[in-house]
Amino acid sequence: NVPNNSFEDRDQAFLDANDKNISDCKEPSYPDPTVKTSGQILTFGAAAHYYVNPESRFAFYLAASAAYEMLKLNYRGEMNSKEINSNGFAGSAGLGVETWVDDVMVGLEVRQVFAKRSDDLKDSSASNTVIQAQLSWKF
């Protein structure tokens, strides 16, 4: 999950391009679909599930995790490209449910993730909700 920052707070070229279009009586041209964001988030951590009713057809569980995240992002590929970085610890807690069809496990998990961002993303939201569908083969 990469918290959203606007182009406006990062790039004077964005403001200049839109101002020129507006003065020429045209629609603002940015954000533009050709402007690309690329990068990676590396997460190293551990997760645990505690099954409340493991023998049931629908097994409910509590989920928790702790991790260290490293983010490196090329914020704009077409405009004035700038790389931003953010590192920090993240933790999550949530609930999940699993069931099976033959030897395939199907599940749904909802977690609240807490991550204090550093460096360029220090003003980003420290919490977000993750809803995750799961499919696994048991052998």
C-alpha cells in the first residue's frame, strides 16, 4: 500500500503545465495517464494465526503480524522524476475465516495495518485497512 500524495505538493512542473493550459483556455493536462509510478515495497516480517475453531467447516482465526518495510518509489516517470524513500516498522491485527472445497482452502481476511512512515512519507496516514482473499492448495 503506497499512501497517495498529490502531484501538486511535489512538482512545480505540474503547476506550470496546468497554469499554461488554463491560460490557453484548455483543460489542465495533469495528472496525465502517461505519468507512471514505479518502485517496490520490500516487507520482511512474521505473521501468526490463532484458530478459534480449527475443526469447524468454517474456521475463524485471529491474525497478527510484525514487519520492517522498505519503500523505494520513482514518483513520476514522465514529469520531473524524483525518487522517494521510506522505511519503518509495521504491525497488523485482524480476523479471518477459512473453509475448504475438496483439497483447496478458500479464505477471507480483514486486517488493520499500522505503519509509521519516515522520510518523504512521514506525513502519510499511519493506518489502513487491508481486505484479502486467499486461495491455497493443501496437500
